Amino acid sequence: MKRTLMLLMAFLVIGIGLVNAQISKVTGHVTSDEDGLPVVGASVLVEGTTVGTVTDIDGNFTLTNVPSSAKTLVISFIGFQTQKVDVKSNVNVVLKSDAEVLDEVMVVAYGTA
């Protein structure tokens, strides 16, 4: 009985270790290409999952519970081009500006005076 119990406990400990090995932590830093300043509030998502976060005031982010099957991070922010980078334990991303020039603007007002 003791031998069976010890064997069962050994399998449980090994199983818990294998489950924890499949979940990783990713940290990183997002900056702007134009001025090198941190991008505050940039969206960081693991592609194909619902795991994501936003950058803090220093442009840093931390993603926990990243599955081992995850291959790509998607980083986006308004006014910058969306970038896809490979998942590593530490990621530094430089976002490029996505400025477009408008030829003309049309303003239409509806209402009664």
C-alpha cells in the first residue's frame, strides 16, 4: 500500500511539473521609432489566443500564462504600424509611424437652425 501511494505521489509531482513547464512568462519594452520614447498603452497580444496586455507608462509589459504553442506576439497602437514578433522571454519592439497624408477633407453638417 505504501509503495502504491508513493508511486502515485511521484506521478502527481511530475505531472504538475510538466503542466507548469508549458506556461511561460514574456516581458518586453515598446518604443517609438521617431523619437525613441516609450509607447504608453500599446496593445500586446499572443496571436491566436485571448492572452494580452497593454504597456505601462515606461513602455514595459509582462505577459503571464503564455502557452508553449504560442509563436507570435502582435503589438499595435494607433498611429503606428502593427508589428508581429516571435515569442521570446524578453522582447524589445520599436514601432514605426503610420502617417498618411490626406488630399482633401469634406465636412457635412445636417440639422436645422
